[in-house]
Amino acid sequence: MPRVAIIVTGSELRAPGERLEPGQIYDANGFILAAQLRSTGAVVERLPPVADDEAATRDAIERGLAADVLVTTGGVSVGVHDLVRTTEAELGVEEIFWRVAMQPASPLRSAFAAGRSSSACRATPYRRSSASSSSSVLRCLPCRGSPIRSPRFVRAVSAVRRNASRHAMRCCGRARASTGMPYCSTRLTGQQSHMIAQAATADALVLVPQGEGELAAGSPVSYLQL
């Protein structure tokens, strides 16, 4: 079983139950990612949250690289406190890709730590549903030598506006139809990247393809089973 280390970044993070001061939030990403990865059979270690500090970030990443896979959340966008990409580069981590045409989670990142015991690094965005969605997508990608999965489809239960510049992943449940293709059991709206209520009850991610205008109610959409 692969050993996976999880690092969450952000000076504002506090453990659930601690008192929050202005500008602070609870760490949800670490728990969400750990649960998702354990469901695949991985042995997961959640490292302590890391402040937005170069030395602390470097120490945490060096520790995480001892695992088979290192998953970080936050620190991969373009702000002054986004230290993960530069720190991993300094440690010899080779970036495979960064940023995808997907909403949420466009700063999704994959990298490879050549010459270390860790074989793969995955970086998810900071916001809650972004981290959850991008982790789910990475888990569904085919491994080397494995076949690409055939697409599966449901019908959109309601019309949803499309994004002209990127694809959108939306959480949904699946309702079985008596005949023909099943419909999503939840609406595909009200799913901004900071919201996690939909993700908590979803069992699939629906792909709303990039494009102009709206996707009509009843349109077939492909999905990833969670």
C-alpha cells in the first residue's frame, strides 16, 4: 500500500475546536483529503499545518518527500505566500504540469521527485471544494499501464451556465431512473469553491464542458464516481 503524506499550508489555519481569532479558519482540507485517500487503501500521515514561512515550508516538504506520495494543499497559486512550488523546485522536484482548465481547482499541480524515495507530488488548491474536487480527479486518472476508463453519463437535472474558458466539476448525487439514463439527484448550481456542503453528500463529480451559454436541463454529462 502506498504511503501518502499530506501537508496543509496557511498561517491562518487552526485545528477544529480551537478558538478562532479574526482572519483564522479551521483546517478542513487535511481531513477531507485524508478520508478520500484512505478510501483507496493508502496509508496516510497528516503532517502538522505549515505557516506561510519559507523555512517551515521547506522542513515540512523535506519530511513529506520520505513518503511514496506527497499531497500538499494551498501554496501553489501566484500570491506572495504561495511557497510550495518554489520550495519544491529548490529541492529538486520536477514539475509535470501546473494549472488546468478546470473550475474549481485550476491551480492543480503534479510533480515528480527524481532521486528521492518519494515518487510523486500532488498539489491541490487552497479552497475547500477545490481541494476535494482536484483530489478526486487525480484518484480517477489511470495509472501507468492501466486502461483509460470509459466515460459514464447522467442527465443534468437543471440547466447550468457554462464557463467559456474552462471545464467545471460539480458535485452531485445520482438518482436511478426506471428506464434510460439516470438524472443527477442534486442541482449543479450554488457550488462556489469555498462551499463544502454539496461535496459532503455527493457521490459523483459531473463535468460541465467548457463553452458558451447554458447546458440545457436533461443534457447528458459525463461523471466520475466518488
